[in-house]
Amino acid sequence: MKKSYIFFLPLLFNLLSSGLGAQDNGWKFVKETNGIEVYSRKSDDSPIKEIKVLKVMETTLSSLVALMKDVENHKNWTYANKKAKVLEKQSEFSWIFYGYSDAPWPVQDRDMVLHSTLRQDSVTKVIKNEGECIPNFIPENEDVVRIPACHSIWTLKPLGEGKVLVSLEIQIDLGGSIPNWLINLVSSKGPYLTIKNMEEAVKKAPYKNVVLDYIKD
């Protein structure tokens, strides 16, 4: 990708002996606040850094999946998201949705179409929710910049005793023209706030205590 940026929700983790995150594979520690660890690394094909955010939450896999799949309510916890809607539900494990993000001035608002796929390891119970932008799925809106490319992976690892390690790794080509130095300056803000908001949202109804029959908790 030529650019990556973090405004959305509209995304790997490694659990090592030192802390939640990893400084292998090029990942470098950025900060830790409120139990949320942020890492970044240089991209092989872009001057913009990739971001990874980690947090241990007291919740269940079903609650987290229910929250992520409730697309119309992404605006309540996903950074900068103004509205979202499902365009096509292929199954409980595959869906396509539209997201509109209210970018801070002077950046023009962005929208995106994301194909999201969910899978769970039958042995470890680890869940991965992977997203890939498909910008040509619907016509572009002339009043907003369409995100041309993105890739995100949410990883949910059950730790036992009612705790889950939540990881978000994300890279987005924002499109348009934004200086690389500005993108790198604020790139960790979006995923950090998304994880922070997610932890609060998953504790509330209708997500708290929900049981999904296609998820093994």
C-alpha cells in the first residue's frame, strides 16, 4: 500500500513473556495507557507505519463478536465513525458493510466498504475477524473520499477466568493527499480510542451476557 492511516473502525497479535505485545517482527512499543498497549512497525511497501493495539478485557468471546457484528452501532465505540450499515450478509461468518467516517478538519470525510470474515479455531477457541476493503462494491459518493484499500485483523484470545486478550492490527490507504508525517503523528490515536471505547461498550446491554450459538466460549 502507498499509505496507511487510522481513522476507523470501520483490523495480528503475539503474546510473549514480556508484556502483552511483541517487539519481534519489527513491532516497537509506542505507549501503554489504561492497560492498553500500542505498537507500531514500518511497512515494507509504505512510508506509513502499521499499528497494533492490545488490551485484556473482562468479557466473553460471544459478547465481543456480538458487538463487532452490530454494525449500525459502530458509531458508539469506533473512532470517528459517523454511520455504518450492512450491505450484504453472506453468513454468520461473512458480511459486507459500509462505513462513513467524520475525519477531523481539514481532512475530507472518508467512506469505505469492507468485507469482513470471521473464523474460530476449534481447539484454541481463538477468533480472528479479518477485514478487507472492496472499494468498487458500490458507486462512490462525490462528497466523500472512498478508502481505496485497507486490511485489518481483530484477534480474540480467551485467557480463562472471564478474560479475553483483544488485539487489533490495521493498515489503511486513506486515499487523497495527506502528508506522511502528519499521518504518522496521529496514527495510533484511532485504534487506541477504539479499543478503549470497545471495553466500555461490551459491558452494556445487549452485548453483556449474550450467548451466540455459533461461537464457542
